[in-house]
Amino acid sequence: MTTLTVTGSSDGVRFDARVTPRASKNAIEGIREGRLVIRVTAPPVDAAANVAVIALLSETLGLAKRQIILVAGERSRTKSIVVTGLTDTQLRERLGRRT
């Protein structure tokens, strides 16, 4: 089983995600190659998919949307995300319920 690669940053914890827009449902599908696999129904137009990713992670992690920051990959399927207010252990535990 692949594990999520998480690194500490000055703002919180950072990890990469592989996002598939225009999926049939919003879901966290698991972990592949150290990245979180996320599917969202929103299209990759006008940042709609990015907004959907933040909303899904906010709901999944039980955090405010402002605590989830897209730091790289705004126009790419591979994104780097910083989550504030959680340790790497807490992040893995909360994601573990869904992956």
C-alpha cells in the first residue's frame, strides 16, 4: 500500500494531490505514488476544480476552507496543498477514514 508523502512547512503540512476534474462524483479515491487522488465534478475552468478540491478537503478534514491553501499547480492536475492547523499524523488519521 502506498502512503501519502507529507512534509512539514512553516504554515502547516504539505502534500501533493492528483486531481481529476469532470468526474461523476466528488471523492477522495486513495493514494497513488505518494499523492492523494481526488476526483471532482467541477470542470477545470475559471478555477472551479480548485474551489471544489478545497471544499472537499475542508469537509473531509473538518477544517475551514481558509486552512487549505493551494500553493502550486493551479492550472495542473498535480497540485501541492498546505493544510494549517493539523500535524502530519492528524492529517493521515482524518484522511485514513476516507482512503
